[in-house]
Amino acid sequence: MNGRLMPAAEATVSVFDHGLLYGDGVFEGIRFYHRRAFRLQAHLARLTLSARALALSLPWDQAALTRAVAETITAAPDDAGYLRLVVTRGVGALGIDPRSCRQPNLFIIADRLDAMAEARRRGARLIIAATRRLGADGLDPRIKSLNYLNPILARLEANRAGADEAVMLNAAGRVTEGSADNLFIVQGGRLLTPPASDGALAGITRAVVLELAATLGIAACEQPLTPYDLYTADECFLTGTAAELVPVADIDGRPLSHCPGPLFSRLDQAFRALIERECRNKPPAVTGEAE
Ligand SMILES: Cc1ncc(COP(=O)(O)O)c(C=O)c1O
């Protein structure tokens, strides 16, 4: 918490913090394996961009953040887990004006997280939510801000329907992403995912999957998608730091032809192998180290 290691129960923020009052802040969810953060520099780069989009100046530079993440991982109880790196606007007056907030708060939580474990085993059940993803002209979904109400509304719909995840469409009816993960389909041997500009977070796991597809010789591209494309896909899967790779079993009650499908299985295997290569027997990330 602002540079000090402490037990979770002692890590508190003020009720006047605008992160709490208004969702004014940014965050990253980062996994670590074998006590090394996976794709840390990509997460820190995205955090920096999210903060810049909100005119929020990060209290620390990339090197200091990298050291803080490494220290947190060293102190974590398990060799593998999930980190939540949060920067809030900080304490200010009541009223939304960020100018009253003098000093951002920064904290990193180390925890376990495997919310999608069961869905990963049996295949996730999705619905297409009635709640539309906010457009870039309102709150750009590429900003990973502390305000998650838009996807939370979609997740409530999924919960009510007994589904694992909700797919959100944009105002034009194009597929964007899940409430907390990106989405891929396989159509005729090609891997397709909506462009981030349609209203999705530029996911780090999504980028890794596109990278793996290239190395495996799987044709992949960003392409606008509609519900019809999802319903008629050969395969569909979700990607995210928390979710990792999760095959989809059905969407709005329409079963996918394959779950897990052959391309999913190849990519998932390659993903696991990549994690081992990048994280096993490596020192915790240190300043400036390339990934
Ligand atoms: C809305 C949303 N989309 C996609 C993702 C997946 O992104 P990443 O793979 O970087 O975790 C997340 C999770 O971070 C998310 O919250």
C-alpha cells in the first residue's frame, strides 16, 4: 500500500478517496506463476495508458511499479496467484472534481482467483446481454478504470439466466467482449475476434492468443462480429487474465459444434507452455527487464 507491505486487513483507504466515491481510478489484474508476473510490462504499459486517458498521473514510474510487483509476489503465500494493482485518484473533497485530490493511492493485492475453474472444465454457458457496452464517446472500454458498472449490469443478467458470462454488444449490435474477458470464435478454421475499437478492452491474454496463433500457423484476424457469427461458430472461447482460456459450450441456449474445439485445445496447450517458458525458473521481474 503506497510502498509498504502489510496484511490485507490493515490495508485501508479513506472514505473520501475518489476511487471509492466515483470509481475514479485505474487498475490491472495480473497473474503470477512460479513467483513471476506474466507479461508484466504489457500490463504496466496499459495501466499507464488508462491513467493518461483519465489525466491521472501515476505516483510511480514503470521501474518502481515493477519493483513493487516483485516485492508483493515475494511476500505472497503461494507460488502462483493473482495480483490486483490499483491506482485511485486519492482523497479529495466530496464532489467529483478531481482537482481536489492531491495524491493518488496505489495498492497491490496478492490473492488467489479462479472464478472460472468450473466453467473451464465443462465449457462456459454464455448469454448475450441486453445491456450494451458503453461507447468510446461515453466511457471508452479501452480504459481499464475502476468504474465497472456497465459490465456488472451485464453480469447480473448472466447470473439471473444461470449463465457463466454475458457477451456485450455495442450500440450498433456488434459483439464487443464478455463482462470481464475477450471473446474469440473459430469459423472455417480461422480465428476471429472483434477489434478493440468496436468496444473491447485491448486484452493482454487476447494479444497473447493472437501471437500464439501466428506461431502455430493459425489464420487469425480482428473482424466485426454479430450474434449470428457467435451462434453459428465452430468454436468459441473467452480469454482474460483471471479467466485464462475458457472454452464456450453454448450461447443463448445454442450449443457450439465443438467444446473444447481443436483450435482451442492447441492454443490452450501453447498458452500453458508459454507460461512455463516465461515464468519457470526465472527471477522475479526486475527493473527494465525485457519479457
Ligand atoms: C472488460 C474486460 N475485457 C477483457 C479483459 C481481459 O483482459 P486481459 O487479458 O488483459 O486480462 C478484462 C480483464 O482484464 C476485462 O475486465
